[in-house]
Amino acid sequence: MGRRQALSKGEMDIARILWDIGPASVRQVHELASQTREIDFATVQTYLRRLESKGYASSKLNARQRIYSAKAKPQTVIRDTVDELVNRLFGGRTMPLVRHLIEAGDIQPNDIIELRQLIDDLESAQSVEPTPRKDPQS
């Protein structure tokens, strides 16, 4: 299967609802979506149809009601969305994004520990000698 079209913010919001609740009717999705923002029933229906046409959801008729189900896993959509962002903004280079997130983000001490563990795991997996860390006091 080829690359899916990117999701708009509204489509992503509706996809999240499908991931959370599983197979659902337009009415069920609308009820949840309208709890956090003002959104028309017809708009939810349009988003669900777009998700289906883009390959992110599927639907089937159950009696007289169309039931939508997520077709793509959240991790897949996140990966594809981030990959597209990295390609579009950074020419496919990951480090500028990582640098931006670290410098502009709200990095907590536990986040730094987790980052170090991720780097250690990556180095182990690649059998790369770790780069010696510079002592900031030298």
C-alpha cells in the first residue's frame, strides 16, 4: 500500500475518538467530539468519510447505521505524520527536529534520564562506541 494522505487537524481529532472508543456510529463520534468543541453532525460525518477515503478508517452498514472503525493504528499515523513533517521542514534530517524539541521544550530531569537511556540503547543496538561526554567543568 502506498503512503496515505496526511490528516488535517479535524480529521486527526476524529481519528483519536475512533481509536479511543473503537467501532462507532457517526452519532456516537459526534457526541464525544461535541463534548470538547462545537462541531456539527455533518462535519463529523464528512471527517469520517474522509478518513475512510484516505485509508485511515473503514465502515460497514449495520442495519441502517454506518459503523466506522479505525483501520490504521495510532503509532503508524504518528510515525507517518512525523516523517512527513521531518521531510517537509528539515529535508529528511532528524537532528534539527530533535535539537529544536530539546531547546524549545520543557525538558524535565526525568526526561533527560529517559533520553540518555534511549541513546544508550541506540548505541548498543548499533554496536557503536559511546562518544565520551565532555565534563562541563573542564
